[in-house]
Amino acid sequence: MKKLFLIIGAPGSGKTTDASIIAKKHAQNIVHYSTGDMLREEVASGSELGQTIDGFISRGALVPLNIIIDTIISAIKGAPVDNVLIDGYPRSIEQMTALDGILENETDIELVFVIEVRVSEQVAKERILGRAADAKPGEERSDDSVEVFFNRMKIYTDPLAEIQSFYTAKNLLEVINGERTLEVIVEDMDTFIQSKI
């Protein structure tokens, strides 16, 4: 049985960094996938699917549902260990509902918790634009600009209240304050995850 933890948070909330540190620390029993990274890898591969995905990512739009769901479910099923952290999902009501529908019929995947790394829009913006300024040549991400940031932020916040209430009703939402130091946030999240596995 694969145990799934979804980690959500605004662009720049640090969710990918937090999850990857925890997975490295517990590599023998936790694996981490970032939906953004999985999609960017597909783009980098130069495949036809990658080119399609790039058309959406480069303008800060959501990648179509079927592509995301297929990517996520195959990643979970192919995971080398039983505890799976996936960050950056769900980002819409449709994504949430589609995954919920699939998990209802999956006997080998259990959604254990959804962890929200909460930061203010101001903090998120400072981090994203700081990341863009610090990027070395060749490391720039096409989605780290002011215009794309506000687009991504709107995409994140529009469905957020509904996503929060959906998982709260199922007693599956844990909120972590993402405005503290990295060490404190990671320790908090790690302790919570360990208590559930």
C-alpha cells in the first residue's frame, strides 16, 4: 500500500525544497516528486508531450488534467518505496476531484494527508523574484517573472478555499506556517509526516 502525502503552497512557499529535504533524510522509506519538476523533465526531453506541456507552463497556465493525472498516478505506482510526497498538486478543483475519484477505486494507494505550506503573497513574491535575480545564466526559469508570478498566484489562490474546505471536511488538511526559517519548517513537516507513517 502506497501512502500519499500531497503538499500544496503558493509559488515560492518552499514546498518543493521542504519535501525534497525530508525525502533525502529518509531516502530508505520516503520518495518525493514535484509535479512541476516532472513536467519540466518531460519538456526537457524534447518529446511531443513535452512540447505540449511547455506551451502551458511558459505562460503560467495549468497543464491539462489528463496529462497531470497520468503523470502522478504512474509516479506513485512506480515509486521505489511506500511513502510518497507529491508537491504542487492539486492546483484546481478539477485536479482535486479527479484524483479523489481515482483514489476511491485504488486499493493500493491511500491519501494520508494534504499539507499546506502557508505564506503571504508578499513573502511568495519576494522569494520568486529573488530566485529570478539570483539565477545563474542557463538556470533561469521561464516562470520566474512578475507577470507570470501574479498569474500563477491567481491560479493558486482562486480554488484554494474550496480545496481547503474539501480536505478539512475529510480531516486530511494540515497547515504549516511557511514564513519561518527553512530548518524549523522542515522539522515541523518531517515530525508530522513521521507521526502519520
